[in-house]
Amino acid sequence: MVSSPEDTILAKVKWAKLSGGSERQYRDTLRAYEVQRPQLDHDYLRNWATRLSVTTLLDQLYIDALPSPESVKFACCEQPPPLLSIRAPSGIAGSLD
């Protein structure tokens, strides 16, 4: 039997709560959430988190999650700026090039 990403996240959040706030379970849940976020059914997560009495942990997950790449706004432009070529001035030991 294969569970949905939402059910896996809910099970891990519930396990983290039952284990007294297991940091490992929470961290695993956070990473799974960050990877799956664009495809997740957030209404389903919220509904079941309420039923399982884990809304506080789910809220913390939302807060702690890294921003999704599509939500990041670049100050300079629409696309991320190209990587800059950094060169130390000539004559300086340990040049970066």
C-alpha cells in the first residue's frame, strides 16, 4: 500500500507529537513538505490536521519551510541573476580564480 504525500506528512506530524516533539520526525516531515509542497492538497492537510489535533505542528511546518522557488521574487529582474565571476585583484595570495 502506498500512501499519498499528504498522508505521509500527517503521519509524521502525528508521530512527532506522540513522541514528545521528536526533532528527527519533525525535520523529516519538514523536508518532505518542502519537496512536495507544489503538489500538495493543502485543504486536505488542514482538514486532517484538525481531526488529528496536530494543527499547531502543521502551522509550525508552514512557518519553518523554506520558500518555494516559484514564490521567490528577485529584486533585480524576473529571472535569477547569472552567477557573478569573482576575481581577486592581481597580486593577492589565495586568489579565487
